Amino acid sequence: MKKLEENLSYNIGVLAHLLRNHHNQVLMSFDLSFSQAKVLYFLHEFGEQSQSSLQKRLYIQPSSMNGLVESMVKKNLIEKKESQLDRRTKLISLTEKGIETEGRLREVREEVETDLVRDFEPAERELLLSWLKKMTLRMQQRNGQNEKELK
């Protein structure tokens, strides 16, 4: 029987926990939560999108998404407006402050990632990323989630 420390899931979990703690410390200086930072990222990467699309990308419930959006609107990081095609659909986009904040967060993410894999060869980094993506896809399949739902 393997020791816990030799278990792949355990080690991924520990790394995720350590990264989350680090990110939370950084995000506190921006007065942001981890979920708010992900909203900024997704809007920067994919542009304006519906609130329901963002909710699916974040894997959260509609009620949680409503609170998240409202808090970010109050901080002037995002704008929310009705779709011209369907008034029930709310479209979310970045404000200038949101764009600036996401840019600063991106710099921090890149610095942490560079440090995290500094002892890896480029081919090792690519292989590790490939493996992590495969494992993520496997878990999404096990949980009945479909990547197409996120688009």
C-alpha cells in the first residue's frame, strides 16, 4: 500500500492548497477574492459574456454568481447590462479599472508560475501541463461536466 505522501492526488491537493494560500495573500492586497480574480481573467481572455456563461466557467451556483457580480459592480471592476437580443440575459464586461487590475494580477501570476517551474526544462513544463490538462479532463468526465457547456 502506498504512503499518502506518494499518492498523486494528495500531492496535487497539497500544491493546490499552497498555491491558493499564496494567491489569497496577494489578492487581499487587491481587495479581491479568488472568484473575483477568475471573473477578471475570464472577461479579459474571452471578452464580454453572459452572466450564465461566467457562472459555468466558475462552476458556481446562480445565487453565488449574483453576489459575485454585484460586489464587483460596486468595486467598479465590471459592468452589467441587459442584452439587446434578450432582456433576461445579463452581459458582463470589464471596466477600465477591471482591465488595469487584471493586468497587474497577470504580472503576479506569471511571476509565481515562472518561479514554480524554474528548475524544469521547457519540455518538462510542457509535459507537466499536458498531464495536468488530461487529469482535469478526466475528472470533468467523471463528474459529468462537459467543456462545451463553458463556451
